[in-house]
Amino acid sequence: AVVSTQSTGANVAIDNVVAPNYSDFLKEQVRCNKAFVVEVEEAFEREIGKYKRRNENADYLNKVNYTYHDFKPMVRDRRRVIHELAEHYRINSQSLDPEPQRNVQIRIEYHSAVPGVKLSQYLLIRRSFVGSSKPVPKPVSRGAGAASDMPELQSLCLERSDQREVAESWEEICEEG
């Protein structure tokens, strides 16, 4: 889908405006394995927050350059989710140890950050822009010239306080798709 930007009037693909370019593998994983994806995103966000808080008020000599977090041993596809998702958070990752104890270690640095749209929110937001299979009803006019003639516009704003609502409505999207 394509949208027109307000500032330049240029047409831009909605995926470039809304979210990072998540791979098809990650999109499939969030559909099939949402709980694990959310768990990884929460771990990333928690570790980034700890790093930033630790350096927030520290003087130059006491700042840390990076911190590490080790995930528990897991199967290859789950490790792949962590590695690919880490790129969108600007986190370095590496796999350690031989199978079956192979795990992923991440390194949080000063440039690590939570993306504007997390993978767990991506399909929900994309559907709100692109549209769903349900038609949107046309607004009903309440009289000529009245201020109520203007349709009410609602926007989707995913802030931290809305994460639970997003998670609860996710099942509806999976059932539709």
C-alpha cells in the first residue's frame, strides 16, 4: 500500500513509514510464536533501559561502554529470531556453546534503541493503515452545515500503556488472517 506524506506530498510505501523492514521469517514467527517474540522484545527493552539508566547520571569515567545479557539455551529457529530482531534494536548478538546448550548472548551499547514499531505490534498497525477485510461504514450526516458533519477521525497510538490492549486484540487478527 502507498500513502502520501503531508510535508512533501510524495507517495511512500506504508511499510517504510510505519515500521522497520522486518523479514518474512520474523513476520511468520510473530504469527506463530507471538509469546516468544514478546518475551524477547521485553528482554531487549529491559536491558536497553538498564543500560541507559546506569549511564544516565554517571560521569565520563564511570559510564559503561556496553552490557551483556545471556539467553537460556534454545533451538536454532528461536536463536534466529533473537539474532534478526537484535538488528532492529541495534544490538549485537552472537551464539555461544555447542548444541544442545547453544544460546545467544546480546551486547547492549550506546546506540541500542527500541524501534518505533515493535515486531509484536507490526501486523496490527499495518492492518490499521492498509485496512482489513471489514468495510468501514460511511459517516452519517446530521444536518447541513453543522460541525457534527465532520467525520470523527481516530488514530492508532501504541504507547507503553496500550501494550496489554494490543496483546489482547492480537488473537482477533490471527483468526482473521
